[in-house]
Amino acid sequence: MNPVRRFVRRPGRLAAESAALLIAAVVAFPLYWMVLSAFKPAGEIESTEPRPWTLAPTLDSFRRVFGQQEFGRYFLNSVVVAVAVVIASALIAFLAATAVTRFRFRLRTTLLIMFLVAQMVPVEALTIPLFFVMRDFGQLNTLWSLILPHIAFSLPFAIWMLRGFVKAVPEALEEAAYIDGASRARFLWQILFPLVLPGLVATSVFSFISTWNDFLFAKSFIISDISQSTLPMALLVFYKPDEPDWGGVMAASTVMTIPVLVFFVLVQRRLVSGLGGAVKD
């Protein structure tokens, strides 16, 4: 490369990298402050002169969190709901995306447009209608009242994203599999499914995060049976209007963030390839 041209391009590259680092710092600062506050003693959290460090870290806030009798139950419920939503939405979206991509049928375009319209409707606008639906079917105060709505809200995005991956698989590969004696079911699960797995992982991350952090449905549909509550509801134990326990809130929030980070680390390689495939499509 020409040294003069390299010298000219370098300031722009440095500016871009500096801007990226600045944006990353701004995005990561609330997470840092949450973790810091979880380890701060109560006196430093309530101080009128907050400092971005602590010289006396303590685990008292975490002891109060894990000392709550129902905290373990909330955590288990969150895991059950999130895992059920991720698995169910991934399988249904995979089958639906295959159907709308590989098969020609009436109203197919209308169905795809309905998926787009479903994504545009805010969740808050449907909470009250969903409440009456769950009440009429007797599902209030059960984990099903959280699982079913999250599956419904995850499917439109997942189907649209997986359409690109299914479409990218050549039809010649499907024809070759049939010539070799493979059934439609075998082609679907042994050939097509592994090829679109990166897309499934990408959609699963969004489904997991939205379900794990849900507070609106948990607050609206779990009314009286606290044993069916999920982890975001545990924050209410530490938040009292007259005397909020900010250390407990931050410690519980930190504990809630750990499973999301672990899940992201486990699937990050396939997530990158999945997002790259979606952008390419």
C-alpha cells in the first residue's frame, strides 16, 4: 500500500475506533454502575456524593437477595418459561418459515404481511385483551400465561428471519436428497435443520432475552399466586416506595444478568454467523 495513502486514511480509522470505544463505554456504564452498586455498602449507595468506585466492597446485598425465601423459586420459574419459549418458538418458526418459503399456497403473501403487522403492534396495547383471554381459559396465575404470549410475540420476527436462511438453501439440494431416497421429514430435520441452525440461534437469543427480562406479563397475569412469579418480580421485594433497598435491587439485577451473559457466550459463534446470514439475505 502507498505510504502516503495509508497516512491519509489513518486519521479516519482512528476517529472511527475512538467513536466505537466511546459508544461502548456509554453503553457499558449502566451495567458497570449496577454491579458496583451491588457491592457498595448501604452508606455509599445512599450518599449524596456518589463515586464510581468503592473502597469497602461487601456482599450484604447479595446475602439479602439469596436470603429471600422465594428467590430460588422465582429463578426456576424464569428458567422454565425462557427455555420453553426458546424451544417452542424455534421449532414452530422453523416449520413455518419452511412452509412459507418452499410451498406455494393461497394467501401466502397475506400471511407474510400479517407477520409484519403483528410486529408493529406494541405489547402494551395487547396486554389487557390477553389478560381476558387468559382469564377465560383459566390460565391466570400459571406459567402458561407467560409462555404462550411470549411464543406468540417471538414468532413473527423469528419466521421472517428464518425465511432468508431457508431460501438460501438451494432447491437442487432438496431434489438430490429426494433422488437418493430421503423422505421429506428426513430432509427437513437431517439436512435443512442443521443448515439454518445459525438463524435459529440468532432468533433464540432475542426470544430468550425478551422472555427473561419480561416484567409486564409477569405483573399482569400472575396476580395472587406468588409461587408462579418470575425473577423480575423479585425486584419488587426490595423496592418499597418509602424505603427502597437499592443495594438489593442492584444485586438482584446483577444475578438476573448472569444467565443472559452465559447464554450469549455459549451461542456467540453461531449468533455472529446467523446475524451475518440475515444481513446477507
